[in-house]
Amino acid sequence: MTFQEMFAQVQAHLAGADVSNIQDHLAYQFHIIGDAEGVFYAEVKDGQLRVEPYSYDDRDVEFTCTADTLFKLAARKLDPLLAVTLGKLKVEGDVPKALKLREILASR
């Protein structure tokens, strides 16, 4: 899988997320390692979710994982805390804001 293919799946997966009730500004950067290596970000601002294939310098949280791990997390087939414990997911930054990602994923 290429980065472009993986990113298209991520965009499609998040397209239906309802973030209208999230008042905080959230900026997440995803550093994908392995086969689909690349960087993208997701930002919640003014009740809108944007997902773009770029680096985001002013991020709140950076997640590092493989595309496989990312898709398992999104499908709720892998618990995020277990993924961190197993070394499959690295999280840097504002942990309370990182936990809000669950709310975003649950809203779609």
C-alpha cells in the first residue's frame, strides 16, 4: 500500500465524523512508518474536521505507528493503551487532547 492509498482510506474513514460539538481546537499529526510511510494531519477547528497530507508544525499531539496499527485502532480492533504498551503506537504531546481522538472516531 502506498501513502496515497492509505491516506485516501483515512480521509474516507473520517469523512462522516461529526465534530460540531467539539469546541476545542485539536491538531493531530500522524507519522506513518513502514510500507505506507508519510505524514498527515487532522485538525478540528470551528466545528469542522480537516484531514490533509501535510506536516502540521503547531500540533497538539503526534502519533507514530504503522498504517496497519492505525487502521486497527480506527476499527476498534486494537485498544490504544494496549498499542502504546506493546510499542505499536507512540504518542507525544497533550495526552488529554490525544484522548479526544476517540470521540472523533466514535462520531462517524
